[in-house]
Amino acid sequence: MESSRGQNGIQLLLAAEQEAQHIVNTARTAKQARLKQAKDEAAKDIAEFRAQMEAEFQRKLEETSGDSGANVKRLEKETDEKIQQLKIQAADISHEVVQMLLKYVTTVNK
């Protein structure tokens, strides 16, 4: 009878071992599936982030390259305005400058 019990105990242990192995294999398969899913999700997130960054870069690139023409026009306008201001200032004081130069040229110091 004890032999039968021992045999029965061994069978129970073998069955428990097989069940444990089955549980481990199921867990391992689930883990691998989850890892694959996580990698896929990460790849998707990376692709979305890269597309977003690329779009933002292209937008900024367009702004700066598109603005270069506007910047050139703005700078030309500011330069023309400054030149006109300087011409007006020069015209305002040119008579005084001529008089001062004539005074120094015609005055003889001993």
C-alpha cells in the first residue's frame, strides 16, 4: 500500500511539475507578447515624435527662409530712411559748415 502511495505521490509530483512548467511557459509566452507589444508601441511613439519634430523643423525653416526676403526689404527700407534723415541733417547744417571752413581758410594766424 505504501508503494502505491509512493507511486501515487510521484505521479502527483510529476503532474504538479508539468502543470508548473505549463504555467511558466504560458507566462513566458505572455511576457514575450507584451515585450513585442511594448516595442511596437515605442516604435509608433518614436515615429510620431520624429514626424512632429520634422514638421516643426520644416515650419521653422520655412519661417526663416520666407522671412529672409521680408527681412531684406525691411532692412532696405530702414537704410533708405536713415539715409534720408542724414541728408536732411546734412542739408540743415551745410551752410554753417561752409561758413566755418571759409573762416578757418581765410583767417591768417601770425
